[in-house]
Amino acid sequence: MRPDARLLLLGFMAIFLSACAKSIDVPPTTVISGRSCAAQFDISSARDIALNGKELSVSVDANSPCTTDQASASSLYSSFLLPASEREYFVSVVSNPVGSGLLSPRVIMLDANGSKLREVPRDAFVFHGSALYLGVRIRTGERYLIVASDPATVGQEISQTFDATQSNVYAAGPVFVAVHSGSSMTKTEIYSHTGSLTITAQPLP
Amino acid sequence: MRVLRYSLILCAVLAVASCATPEIPYDRAAENVKTIGIIEPGLPDGPTVVLASTVGQSFGLVGALVDAGLQAARDSKFQGALDDASYSERERFVASVKIALEMRGYVVVPVSATRAKATAFMTKYPPKADANVDGYLDLVVGNYGYVSAGIGDSTPYRPSMSVRVKLVRADDAKVLMEDAVVYNPVGPAIAGARAVTISPNPVYSFKDFDTLMGDRADAVKGLQDSVDQTAQTISTLLK
């Protein structure tokens, strides 16, 4: 068999096998157990966010730092060091679905000493498709941004319907025909302590 | 012209949800906006009842012309149903946004102003002294009506609405918030787009156009629900 034909065959096999592969569902984390959580946020390992519009992807998993509030509710969180800038800017926080789970987020702003300045609650987030989104303007004095899971909503289910269109091209003798069709899907997600975040900082236009 | 209008309708939703609309978040505590003037929104001429994927799309210009004709017929019939029900999308939308913002603690007043284009934000806002407000809420509705992703029972007609929204300071027209809200986004380019999306209410779905027209009361309720949910989401952006 000629090398280019072999390559083509391998390519088709890869596509075929990947199509047959089952996606692994990562279950949501609705209980934080076996952890001793601090009352304060640990900012020593805060990730830098650059003021350049580039996305920073972060996973919040069972090993992420945790905190327990006065009501004994625990959260997993990720901390970020905000860029210092004279120019006004904002940070986008996106919680992306992972399997059937979606980290239910809230945002806490801290000063340079790690003291809490304000909290942006879970219900300020809105949906971008199946992801949760928040844009937050950074105020003077705010130095750290914490994205923490919201214990009050973790475990709740949310169902959304997504309708879409797609085109498939078929060969009909010597010509190719594009066939357009629609589809509908209802996706149910469970709010989780764990998940995937995308953080972006950009100047205000 | 029909082909152009048909294309523009489909593009309205995609354009609103595309990266062309910036998302500028609002900081309520930092701005002293207590009274908001809602400028009369820009709206399209009428509702649209869109079948987003059709057989005609595979047949070039001829197919597009056929689709445009079918689209125009659906739009006209649906407009007739709204007229019979004395339903005004404009009135419902303004009232709903007013209520949603008042529940957030704002004082809201309607503001009359001439909009150069129904499909665009205001180019110039009224002087603050004229309206005595702290900020102007500028709303542009890209489309409203119903949409089906395709032919078949699994893709029913559901309510659809897209809005671009901007809050500007009355003093100097500085943009305090800007975003896009799409109720029931349908199409290939919505995922990851910079728009707030609202999943359609499963209560209001109609398996085909005849069923939609056969249940006009619920068809209107579906529109009203899409307006109310859109208004609530706009108020969340100004929370």
C-alpha cells in the first residue's frame, strides 16, 4: 500500500475510533468531606492574571483549597492576584460545565492583606450557553479575586434546552449537496463545588 | 428584497450573539445612578417566525426565494394573530423592563427620543436636564417571535428574542454597561459567543406552524414570557 494511502487509512481509523469512544462523565462534587477547611482564604498561591485579555484556565477539584464560613458551610476555591493598573479594567469569570457538573460560583474581592472587601453572589452570574458568566469591574484597593463554590446552591439541578442547526455535505453523483437540519437537546447539570474556570482580565473599552 | 430580509432575520440573532457586541459590566455601587430613563426601544417592523434549517437552503437562490416567501407568509399570519390579541411587543417590553428595574430599587421613567435607526443604539442622548435622570437605558431589539431549529416534531417552534442593551450616564453618555441578551439562541455560532443566553421555557413549544397558529392565546403568552425573562435578565446585569 502506498504511504499516502496508509496515512489516509490511519486518519479514517482515528476518526472512526474517536467517534466510537465513550466520553467519561465526571460526576459533580456536592459534598466536601474529609477536609479540614480554614476560615480565611489562603492567598499565598494566588495565580497571576495578566491584563491582556488572554484566558487563564483553572480547574477546581477536590484538592483545591477550601474554606468554611461562620455557618459551617464549606467551599472550594481558587485565588487570583489582580494586575495593578492605573487604567480601569474588568475581569470575566466563566464557570464551564464538566461532565454533568457545573461549579456554582461566587466571587470575593480581597485587599492586599487578604481582608474581604466585597462579595459578588451567585445570582449575579448569567448564562452564556451552558456556562455561567460574570463580568466584574475592579475597584481601587482590590488586589485578590477569589472564585469560590456557593454552598447554598450546590446540589441543585438546572435543565436547559439548546436548539441548533447543522449542515452535512453529501455526495450525489458528481456533485456535493449541503443538507441543513435542526436539532434540540435538553441538558441537565448539577451545581457542584468543583469544575472548570476561565478567567480573563481586560481594559474597559 | 425578501431574500435580504430573510437573511437579515437569521443574521439578527447571530449578530447579537457574536463577538461584535462588547460586554461591559456594570458597577452599581461605584455609579450614582438612581433614576433610569428608558428610551423608547428600537424594534423591527414586526415579529418573525423562522424555520432555521430548510430544504430550500440546499437549492441556492431559488431555494432562498421560496424560503423567503414562506417566511413572509408566516410572519404576516403571526402578526395578524398578535393584532387580533391587541398585543404590542414594544409596550410589553418597556413595561416589563420598568417593573424589573423598579424591583431592583431604581426609579424608572420613560423617555421619548428620536432614534435614527430602529436597529441601532442612539447616536446622541437627550441632555440630562431634559429628562432629569441619572442614566439612559438604550434597548435595541434585534428580533422577536418564534423560531424552530428545523422540520420535525423534535424541533418545535419556541419563542425567540434578541436584545442589545446599553446603560449610559446622562451627564456625559459614558457607557456604564453594555451587553446582549438572547432568549432561545438557535444557530451554529452561539456557543461561546459574547451574549447572555436564556434557555426557552419548555411550556411554550409548538410542534409546527399550524399548531402555533391554532393556539394563539398560548402563542402570545410565550412571547410575553420571553419578554419578561429578557427583562429580568437585563435587570440582573444592572443589579
